[in-house]
Amino acid sequence: MDHDLPPSRQTPSLPLPDAFPARCAGGRRVPVLLPYPFPGPFDYAVPAHLDPRPGDIVLVPLNRREEIGVVWDAPPDDAVPAHKLKPIVGIIDSVPMTASLRRFIDWMAAYTLSPPGEVLAMALRVLSTRETQVLTYRRTQPPPEGARLTPPRRRVLEVLDRHEPLASPDLVAKAGVSTSVLRGMADAGLLVAEHAAAGSPFPCPDPDRAGPALSRQQEAAAAILRGAVARRDFSVTLLDGVTGSGKTEVYLEAVAECLHTGRQALVMLPEIALSSQWIERFQRRFGVAPAVWHSDLGSRVRRITRKAVAEGTAPVVVGARSALFLPFPDLGLIVVDEEHEAAFKQQDGVIYHARDMAIVRARLSPCPAVLVSATPSLETVANVEAGRYAHLRLDSRHGGASMPTVRLVDLRETPPERGKFLAPPLIAAVRETLARGEQAMLFLNRRGYAPLTLCRACGHRMQCPNCSAWLVEHRIRHQLLCHHCGHTIPIPPECPACHVRDSLTPIGPGIERITEEAADLFPEARRLIMASDTITGPHAAAAAAHAIENRDVDLIIGTQLVAKGWHFPHLTFVGVVDADLGLAGGELRASERTVQLLHQVAGRAGRAEAPGLVMLQTFIPEHPVMQALLQGDLDAFMASEADSRRDGEWPPYGRLAALIVSADTAIQADTLARDLGRVAPHGDGITALGPAPAPMSLLRGRHRRRLLLKVRRDVAVQPVLRQWLASVPVPRGCRIEVDVDPISFL
Ligand code: ADP
Ligand code: ZN
């Protein structure tokens, strides 16, 4: 976040070309918030023919350009004399931004210490001054036979595989082709071209279609959620229950009630691009698909969706973090599914936690919020215990499916063969599973072939030039790749340090390497890799899910992507290759997150009649995390985790905020970090830690240092931060990012 900002409430300075009617002088003025990191709104003059109201979306001059802004609420001030104000050009959008969304933006800006315009930018990202009629394209299904596939045509199909449909300009940009390629493909029957439909593209889901008959406990929980929706008031409820207990079915009842009340519902998922199964399920329940919102949508679809949301004709939206900024006129329910997921935290730009902001949005609407998880975060559990959130719990898996049996494989006692990573008990279990005609899954939360490449001759390690990180070998792509900045090099034939040929050796496993091992061990098994490299979007995700459901796959090998909400009825064995992986860094939430992740992965096994088995390969079977997973007793684990955090006043029993200093040079970073450290706040219940080099002390070529502010729960962290930041000027080339409630400490 940039703290070097111009003073507030003046029309920005560059003189504008001539002709501003003098008749504006002495007339009305309104504050307009612009989607840029200014500290607040600027005043603009109101020409006689316009009557802008708060929330109106307007076009205003800014530095010789015209920009979109929103008429804000602050009373205009007289700091700038009227004759110096520039006038509003026009009011452009028929649907004004609601007061509750404006308050949400203000609140969020204040909480995250971001300029309000930067938060506004997230809500305006989809608007455009021109609405033109554009064609959208989708692929012909099934693809016609015999059509010629040139490389440009193939690129178009690949892009559509990730996002579909796409407006012509988006497709042209993403595929790097000309519009004539698209027309040619449409003529050849490869693509279907459509004009965007008039009216709302989102038919109303039918809440009266019969859902499944709920169990007594499910029905009781559903009734309570329906009641909360019917009250049309703010409340927060944690819906908690083991994986496969029917939480989704239950909260869909709350969505149905919301449809009955005529209000809109927002369901937030951590990884919407991968939620094909969820959307299909929604469709089975309500007859039509919901509106979908995520950052990979093409601009045309975004505009149509945003408009439908604003006009109230998109009754249900399922979306990622950014869906929080949609202009719902009458939000009646927010569901945050998998509320414990770290993916809800946005780490760049405005740093915020979408789960927490969802609750703020619900409070301002006002409407109920429902947090859903089989492994709730300690934050949410603490809020339940403090009586701030209600708590509903489903105790058992639906339809008598039992929870999977968990076994620990002690790698010290039964190690894998030299140079291999799968231990004998795990191999035997996969064999037995496959022999029974059931599906097995191997889980390793690491992409690529090997996390480290080392020279056997001189010990040189292949490192990213821009980041404090090893380059990860991706053998399928013949590349070494930095997972932080995307830097790639071809796998070198010799060591760049000592120039010995063929001396570079992969160290440790990634899922590509596990796949190779599995191919040797289980050659007949049909394998599917599920990682962000192979599952690049909703279509690939849907195809993978269908292949698994149809039993076209025997062995799934995946990263954390496989942990998220999938329902695979024929999957009965899950093998975790390295259960210790997440514990290595020793971060505040390492244990909590490892338990959550591994429990979710384990929860993919045995969701139907056949019982599930889970094996965790570990070097530390006695570790409380492994014991909690073995015994399936997460409550006890979370309770002891809570105790240790409470003792040290760590979150959620204390508050944290991180300052991340970054600069072009190490000296600059050190200097600014030390300056901040020297004037660090202290006092009753306030501690500042650092500065210290960040674990990623170099990231994308920038040098990083961290400071951490730790305050007692009853101390408001924002005023302390504001004062602290105000006391240190930020030199050119330096930045200070503020991360309130950090969950990552890299
Ligand atoms: P969770 O969200 O808790 O993981 P789900 O809602 O996905 O659980 O339910 C797991 C599976 O059981 C799904 O296939 C779901 O359709 C099915 N299911 C849950 N409750 C019922 C019910 N009352 N009747 C029929 N099927 C159910
Ligand atoms: Zn890098």
C-alpha cells in the first residue's frame, strides 16, 4: 500500500483543457470517490442539468482523462474554492451503488488501512463507459470431425477450455488471434457465436422443487437456518459437521428460503473455478444454474452478471472473494463454504479475508451469514464459544456411510525403497483397493517433479534469481520453474556453477515424481493428475470430476486441489505421501492448517457405502497433529491449540498486524524497516516485533523485511497502525504493505 498520497478533498491538480463553464461557480458540489489510491473522495461541481445522488456512478475529469467514479456520502467541504472545481461529465449507470455497499467499502478501507478508492476499484472493475453489442463464442459440443486445426485455432479452443463463453474481444486478446480466425472457426462449425441474450440471463431457481428428504438432524439445522433467513436480520451461524454429513444439502435449504423471501443469496466458495460439482448439484436442486462470479470470467460475462445482480435478476450468485463487491440491492443470505480455507485471504493489493468481510457485508445488509466447514477455523470456533456465533452441528455422515479409518505409516520403521517415496504398507493398500475395483488417491501438496535440483559434483542448488526460493523441476514441461514469480529456465544439461555435465539431480518428490513411481508400481491403473498445472479451469475440473464419477480413472494423484469439497463415491483409499510437509515452517497456524487439510483430504475417502481407509506417511507419528488425525478427534486438538494460543495472546485471543517493507535494494529495505522499528508503538497490551528479514527476503526481485504488531484483543489495531505509519516517510522505490490479521508470514 502506498502511503505517499496527495492531500485529500481537492480536485486533482493537473490543469484541464479550457472550457469549464464558469456557471458552475457557486453551484452545487458533490464528493466523488475514484477507483485509485487517493486518501478519499474529491469534490466535483454539478452542472445545472444533472442531479447526482450518493451512489450514482458518474464520469468525471481526472488528469485530462475521463474516469468512472461514485458519488460518495461525505458532506462536501469548502477546501477548494468553487471556481477551481471541475464539473461532472455525466451519470452513466442506471443502477446506483447501494448505501450498504458504500458503507462496506468505507468499512473495509478503514479496517485494512487501504485507500477507499482501492477498495472501490474492486467493485467497479467490471464497468465500462461504452456498452456495445459483442458476440460471445463457445465451443461446439461435440467438436465436429475433420475440421482443420491450425495452431491459432487450437489456441482459441484452449482458451475456451478455461473460460467459456468468451466475448470476442476477450478471446482475441487471450488467444492472440484476429477476429477473422474466430469467424472462420464459426463457419467451420468449431465455434458457436451468440449475441448476448436480452433481459436477465439468469432464470430464477425454483425453491419449491423437492430436495432430498433430510434426516432429523439435517432438518432441524435447516429449520434454524430458514428461520434466520426469514427474520431478515444479521446473524452468524457456524454449520459444522463431518465431511459428507450433508452440510451442503442443509444450507441449500437456507438458499431456498431466501428465494422465497425474494431476496438474493450469495454463496462463496474458496476456489470457484473448480466448483463444477457444486454447480451441477445446485442445478439438480433448483432446476437452473446460479450466476457464477470469479476473476477468470470474460469482461462481457462480468458486465452482464454485474448488471443482473444490480437489477436483482440474479437471485443466487456463487462466487469467489470478489463476489463480495457485487452490487446486490437486497442481499438476504451469505454462505461461506469451507470457511477455514486460506484461499479466502487475498494477499495482494487490498489485503483482506473474504470470510471476515462477508460477515461485515452481512451486518451492513443486514442478513444472516452462515459459515460452513468440517474443520472450522479457530477464529470461528472462538466466536462460537464467546457466544457471538450460533452453532449447528451434523454428527454423522449421511446414509450410514462411516468415517474412514486412519492409519499412520511410520517412515522410520517401514521406509520406502531407496530413491522412492511410497512405503510398502501404502503400496499394498493401493494394490488391494485397485484389486477390489475401487478408486485410490495419492496426495502430495507439491507441484512439479522435484522441489530442489542439486549438483552432485559441487553441491550447487538451482535457485530463482528473483526470489528466496529453489527452482522446482517440472519434468513434463522440461523446465525449472519458480512457484513465486513464474521465472522459468530449460533444465540445463550441465551445472551452471561447475559445468559438469549430467550432474544435476532432483531432490525430493513432487506429484510428477509420485506419478512416475505409481506408473511403475501400478502399470495397469488409469491415472489422473489433479494439480493446478493440469486442472486449469472449470471445464478441466468438470471433465476430471466426470471421469472419476464414471470410473474412467483408477488412481488420482493430486495436490491440495483434491481436498476441496469433491464427492467421489467410488474412492475408498487415500494415501498421504508426506503428512509432515505443512508442519515444517513452524508458522502460527501450521498445525491447525495441516489438521484441516489432511482431514479434508481424508474426507474424500469412503463417502458412499464402501468404507474408506486413509494412510498418512510420517516421520513424527507421535506429533499431536498425527494423533488427532489418527483418533479423528479434531475437537480435542483444537481445544489444546486454543489453549496454547490463549496463553500467548495469539490470534484469535489477541490481534496481529504485519508490516511488510519492500524495496529495490536490500539497503533501502533495511533502512526503512529499521526506521519503522525505531518508532514502533509500545504500551499496555501493545508489542512490536522485528524488523526481521522476511522468510521470502527476496520476492519478485524486491527485498522484503517484516515487522509484526501484536496487541491484546481489546486494543483496536488500526489507530495504532495509522499513527505508526504516519511517523515514517516512505522513500521512493520503497513500499509498506499492511496485513491486518495476517495468516501468511512469508
Ligand atoms: P458435506 O457438504 O457435509 O460434505 P454433502 O452435502 O456434500 O456433505 O453430502 C454428502 C453426500 O450425501 C452428497 O452426495 C449428498 O447429496 C448426499 N446427501 C446428504 N444428505 C442427504 C439426504 N438427506 N438425502 C439424500 N442424499 C443426501
Ligand atoms: Zn522467483
